[in-house]
Amino acid sequence: MLDKNRHKRIRLLLKKLNKERKVQAEKIDILCKDLIGAQRSFIKRLKIIDFKAHFYESIIGKTDLDNLLCTSVEMIREEIPKANIIFFLRQAETWEPHFFESEQAVPLEKQFFEKSFTPELMDNICASNEICRIDDMFAMGLHGNPKDFGKISALAVPMNSPDTSLGFIFIYRSKENKISNYEISNISAIACGLFRAISSCQALLHSSK
């Protein structure tokens, strides 16, 4: 009888220990996943900082606008391969587009974008002061057939300061090669510095006239 009770207590104790071990293992598993997630997030932030530093190093000292834009495009394409890039820059009361097409064929012509982006839409993109997707731009007055824009993955990145709007960068590539959130984070990180660099080039150009 005593042996039977003792065996019963031992079984209950073992059951309790196994349950506690299982709970502890689950807690450790959650902690490990949190640590791995935090590490990955930290590495991504470091990569963004590295790209930002590399980008600024490449454009520093550029005083010619065309040279600055070409260098910027090269750097952006290192992060967003095969990207087609358009800089829509304010020029007094008008807008001046600067087209940089990749070698990858995208079935949309320059004239298509010139017709689709009205002055009102470009003002709205800049006024939003945040990254805009195609759906956002249609809500702001984007012209054109949604099916045509459905062929691409695109975003517009405003280049603003608290009191000045310089324009925006429109980046796109084929829909099959969607622009990722990580790539968007990289481009967003350089918008402020690119704003300053373009502003300096434009100021030098105006002062020389």
C-alpha cells in the first residue's frame, strides 16, 4: 500500500515537472524568436544606415544638377535593381521631369507619364509629405488607365523641408519585381539629404545666371 502511494506521488511529481519544463521551453522559444527578430531588425537598420552613408559620400561635392541626378540614380539602382526613375522637380511655376530608364523593358513611355502627372497631382504628392503608392496617387488625381499602371510596382517619394517643396522621385519597375518595404525604407532614408543636395545645385545655377 505504501509503495503504491509512493509511486502515485512520484508519477504526479514527474507530471508536474514535465508540465513546468514544457512551459519553460515555450518561454525560451518565444524569447529566442524575439531575440532573432530584434537582431534581424537591427541588421536591417544598420544596412539602411550603411546605404545612407554610402549615398551621401557619393553625392558630396556634386554641384552640377545632371551629374548629381545621374549619380543618385546609380546609387538608387544598387538598392532597387532595374528601377526606372523620374525626378519631378519644381521650376518656378512649372515642373521639369528628368527621366532615367533602366535596360529592363517596361511597357510605358515618357509621354504616358507626362500626361498622367498633372501639376495638381504633383502638388498633392508633395503636400502629402509621405511615400505614395499608385492607389494613393489615383486618389490624388492621377490620370491614366489603372490597367496600365497595374503593370508596374511604383512609389513617389517627396523631397521636402518644413517650409519648401522641391519635388519628388517616382520609382517604378515591373509588377513581377515588386518594390519591397525594405527598398522603400532605404529610399525614404535619403530623401532629406537629396533635397539639400538638389537645392544647393539649383541655387548655384541661379546665382551663376
